Amino acid sequence: TLIGQIAIANKPTSFTEHDQSKLETIANYLAPLLQNRLEKEKKEQERKQAVEAMQRSEHIMRVLIDAIEDSLFLVETDGTIVIANSALATRFNRDLASLINSSIYDLTPHHVSQNRRAFAQKAIISGKPVHFEDSREGLIIANSIYPIMDAENRVTQLAIYGQDITEQRRAENELHESLQTAADIVASIPSGLFIYQYEPPDRLILLRGNKAAEQITGISPDEWIGKEFDELWPNARESGVTDVFLSPFRTGKPYETENLQYDDERLTGAYRIRAFLMPGNRLGVAFEDITKHRQIEVSEREQRALAEALVDTAEAINQTLDFEEVLNRILQVISNIAPHDGANIMLVDETTQTIQVVQHCKCYLHNGLQNPQLFVPWKLSDLPHLQQIIDTGKPIIIRDTYANAGWVRDKSINPIRSYLGTPILVEDKVIGILNLDSLQTDFFKDSHKEHLRAFTKLAAIAIQNARLHENVRLQLMQLREAQTRLIQSEKLAAIGELVAGVAHELNNPLTGVILYAQLLQRRKDKTAVEKDIQQIITQARRASDIVRGLLDFARQRPAEQTPTMINDVLQSTVSLLSYELRTHNVEVVTHFDPNLPLIMADQHQLQQVFVNLLSNALQAMETQQSGRIEIKTTLGRSQFLQDTGSPTVVRITFRDNGSGIPEALQTRIFDPFFTTKEFGKGTGLGLSVCHGIISEHGGHIWVKSTVGKGAKFFIELPIYQGETAVSATDEQPEEPAETNDIRILIVDDEQSLLHVMSLILKEYQVDQVDSGEAAMQKLATAVYDLIICDIHMPGMNGIKLYNHIEQAYPYLAKRFLFITGDTVSSHTKETLVQLGVTLLPKPFEMSVLLKTVNTLLAN
């Protein structure tokens, strides 16, 4: 190795090879000396560099050791401190310099020092680190002793590291307590918790689960830890459940649901599920059994629905008092209380010990239940379940009618599979039963029963109110019927008094008709004949008017108020009583206001009032040589109400100069059965009936009288606010239709009528027969366009003939004309109303006959 060179200089060619050899000898001698010198210098340089490096390292080490916040020191095996940092001095409240060369065992109490000495000996003997903790003055110190060994593996020194872990240990304790608390909470909460490890792309491995999870699912976490999600929950991937639980890893958001659709026998209730991300690529799945919560919600909804339905029910069923309508509304709102396929209401008849459906919903027919069988009465002894409800007053549920021995086997109710019946109680007495039917077994629940119990309390009140209202309505109807009969009886009583006068009045025109007819047979002067014919017509019409007036007064008809001119009613009443008034020498003076407005009235009822008042006036003047009755109509403010706001009325007054009425009796004369007449001359009902009729017209009637000076009756009636009636014009004679192809059959047992009607209808082809039997023979051989038939005939009467024609010749049913002189008989009137056939009452004018015939033929 070249370590240097020796160089000498001289003139060219001055050196010889000998000189070169000498120089090499010198170089070889100097080479070892120089090599040695160089090595010594190198080693010295390296030593100096090592010392400097060691000094620098020691400085750095001391700086680092001193910078450490925890105590760090180096001791000899006997415990003498060689190196220490500031943290140690601070801990023991000593000066750093004073710690060097002191013993560590002098820094702590004796028992602590002994403990430290033992751990130091352990490290020296074992040559391995030793770790221990000691506590003093509220501090916890974690100590570590590291043995320092020489080349021969002998421990020459000990490095001791002490860390104040008081706060750490407290935090650890708090963390441990928190974790323990959390673990206790997780273990105790009813919610199940599974923790899965996510392994991309789609695997979930079970890491742990709590007790609640085991109880809810039946999966023991200890047995299933490490299993995959799809293994725990078969078919989860196929049903999409796995993707649902993996969604938080794709979206970064938790997944929550209360309606997870997964068919598993381990999950039989309703669950709230939340899948959320956890640190470490883990998935937490919390699930809570909310079955009871759902049941509570359902119960609350049902209670709210029940409350609302009960309010709606109360409003609905109490808006009417009509019995049928109340039952209908009960069945309409029952669906809000309890679902069903059929509902009906049955009422109990205690007298016959039967029960019968009085109302049912239309859903019966829709669901295959036969309607006709529903409304027949059932014996309670044949229906054990209904008898049980009545006996106990409590609702019952039959969950399977096919398995119930007491259920009625009837084809009309075969489809019914379950039943709920609730009693309708009024004052703890069962008046009926509300029945709900279902086509499904075990359909009705106990909650339905309780809801229905509350509902029927309202229904019972409504039914009872409707029943009471119905009873009141029937009583009022009976009262009105009695009143109507009473009015009719008063009419008949009045008719009895009028018959003599009417007979006389009727005989006069009839006598004239007979005489004029006989006179016509003898006369030859055609002009005089025409005058006599006119007299016959005039007198016949007079007789017809007398009969019609009497029939109108006597006829019993339903009350019907129409716009009426009161003067016309009064005039016709005076005409009806004209004979009685004239024969009793009673003068009637009328002062009718020609500008009176119409009133809304039943003119026949008012005529009865006026007849009664005039008849009473006649009787009051019967002991006098002559009498006077003044009738007056006016328009003005009501005198009965006597206040500034009284309405405008039509007032009628009847004043007579009879015996008068004592003042003490004037307030009683309108009472039923009160009379001032002698026994046997009055019923005491006339003025009471008058008072009732005027009251029904919204009017008032009263009397003012002085004994010996006559009486004055006042009647006030409200005016009609509608349009003014148009007066009728005289009818013009009707001409027969211009055709001879129409064939008419006339049936009447009066030959004169057959003859004269044939003459009037001579433009038609007319056949006439005098009996119903003869008419049937005619119908068998000929076709007719119209039949005119009397009602009352010997043998087959007109009604029987019509019934036969309606069956055999239905096209003639609408071309049938009844003629009759009997329009008073209630049976005749009711029959004609039911048949709906045109009626022409006798006597009638020729023009009326022709017009009626033409109308029927045109239709």
C-alpha cells in the first residue's frame, strides 16, 4: 500500500541506478516507521472524535432525559444515583445536584424503600426488566427497572423510569366504569343489539350480541359469533334484507324501519330496526320489539276512533226522531266502531217471547246472505245465544259458529262464521240486540265487544227517543183521526138538520123539470118548446147544485190548504143554508170586501165552521118572530193580538140579534163537550171543532156578547203571500171527435142514462148494456176503445168488472171511465184512489162528458 513518496532533485543524468537503489533502501526503512506514526495519529484522531461524540451524546442524552416529564434516573446496583432528570427532582422536591450520589432508598419512606429494593434485586438477579406500581400522597406511580449489563452479561447499573399515571388511571377507571355501565345498560335494555364486522363487498360477520338479542331472536351470541349474516338469517339475501343492512356502508347514513318484511318464525312481533356504522368498519344493528307499543298505538287509535265515532254517532242518530231513520243511521255508523260483513238490529217482543230483525244493512245480500229470512220472528227459546244476551245483559262473541252447538242452522245465515252480539239496554232492561256477523272465523276481538258496548249505550238512547217519538206521533195521529171523526160527526149532525130543507129545495126544481117535461109533450109551438127546454135545463142544474153543495159539505176528505177567496166560501155556505134561513124568517145581510187578498185554507173545513156558526145563530133566534144575521169581511191589523206589531189579517164577523151568551160562559164555549143548549139539543163539540180548525189555519176565533142583545163572533185568518189565483171561465160545450171508427161500451143499470148518453155520443159506435155480466159478454165478441161504467149496479158491480178487464184486456185499463152518484162513501173513495181510474161524478153536464171522453181517447 502506498503511504507516501521520497523525492530528491539534481541535474539531468546526475543520478545513477546505484543512487536509485540506495533511495529504495531508505524508503523501505522509513515505510514501517511512517506507517506506525500514521496509525498512531489516526487512532488519536479517532479517540478525540469519539470523546467529542460521546460528550455530545451525553449532552444530548442529558438534555433529552431532562426534557422527559416523567422521572428517569440511572443508579448503581447499590442504589446510588448516577444520573437524574429534573422531573425526579421536582417529584421529590429536591435540588437536582443534591440527588447525584445519593441513595434512592433515602428518598421514600422505609416500607416503600423496602419494596423498591426488592424489585431492584429482582431485576439484578434476573437480568430482565421489572415493572411495578406504588402509591404515595395520592399519586400512582408506574415504575419500570431496566438492568444495564456489561460485556460479560453482568448487571452493572439500573435505569429506573417512573411515570405519574394518576390521571391516566382515573381516566381508565372512569372509562372502565363507563364501559361497564354501558355494558350493563346494553345488557339490561330491552332492545336487541348485534355487532357485525363488515368484509367488503357484501359480507357481515357477527362479533357480539346482547342478552336482549338472544331473548328476542333465540340466537345465542356465544354460539353464533363468527357466523355470517346470511347463515344467521336464511333467505335474507333473496328477500333483500341483506342489501338493506349493507346500505349504510354504501350511503354513509343509518337505515331505520319499523316495517321490515321478513318471514321468520323467530320474529313473531313488530320491530323497530336501526342499522348504523361503527368504527373499525363495523355495523351495529339495534332492534326493539315494539309489539306492545304498536298494540298501544292501535288501542289509542281505536280509542280515538271510538270517541270520534261516538261523537259522530250521537250527532247522526240524534238529528232525527224518525224510528226507521234512526235504525238506518245506527247501522251506517257502526262500521266506524267495529268492522263486519253484516249488521242488524233485533227488537224483543216480551208478549210473544220472540225477537225479530227490524233493520239490517245492505251488505247481507252482497255477502251471500238471503234477505227474506231475516225479518221473520224468531222464538227466543230457539236461539240460545240471544237468550243468553237477554238473560245476562252482556255481549257475547262466538268465534266459530260451526263449532258452536247452540248456533242456529239455517241456510239464510250459513255463510256466517263468527258473531258478536250486544244488548241494547234501556234502564237495565234489554229491549233489543245489535248483531254483527263475519264471514271469517275468530274475527271479532274483545276490544270490539267493549267498543260496541259503549256504542249501544248511545244507540239505546236514540232508539228509545225514537220509540217515544213514534208513540207520540201515533197518539197524535189517533188524536187527529178522532178529531177528523169528530168533525165528520158534526158535519153529519149538521146534515141531519139540513136534509129537510134540502129535500124541499130539491123537490121544487125536480117538480119543475117534471112539469116542464110533461108540458113539452103537449106543446106544438116549437119556439115555446125551446123556452121550456131551457127551463128544464135551468131547474135541473139548480137541483144538481143543491145536491153538489150538500155532497161537498158531507164528503170526508184529507185536509188540504189551497189559496182561497174567503168571500166565495161564505157565499156558498149562505146558499147551502138558504132554505133554513128563509123558513125561519132570518135575514142575512152580507158586507164583503171585494178587494180581499187570498188566504191559505181548506175551504171545506172553513165551510163547516161557517155552517156551525150560522146554525148556532138560527137556534139562538128560534123563539123570535124574525131574526137578522150580518156577515162582514174586512182587511186590517189583528184585533186579537192587540199590539203594534200585529200582522195584517182577513177578519170575518158574524153578528146576530139572538138571545146572547152570558159573559161568565164566553170563555168556556170553545171547550169540548160544553154547551148552553138544552139536554139532547147539542153535543158541546161544535164550537170546539171550530176552534181547532181555525187554530190549524193559524188564525183566532173569539166572541163578544151581551145577554138579550145577540152575539158577535170574530174570526181572523192570515193572508196568503203567494201569487193571486186566476178565476175560472165558463166552460164551452165540447164537440165530439170527428170519427165513427171509435167504439164505446156504456154499462149502467139506469136505462134513461144509457139512452141519453148514447144520444150524446151518437158520433161514435156505442153499445149499451145494463149489467157487468152483459158487458163481459160484449167484450168477448167485440173490441172497444173506451168503456163508460157505473160503479153501483146489481150483480157484478163496476169495480169487479174493472178488475176483470185489467187482467183480461190490460190495454183498456187506462181507457176506463167510472160514473157514479156516490162520492161520499169512504170505501168508494179509497177504492178509486187505489185503482187510479178517471171518475166522472153524477150529475154531470153534456160538455163535461164529451170533454172527458175526448181526453181519454186522445191519451
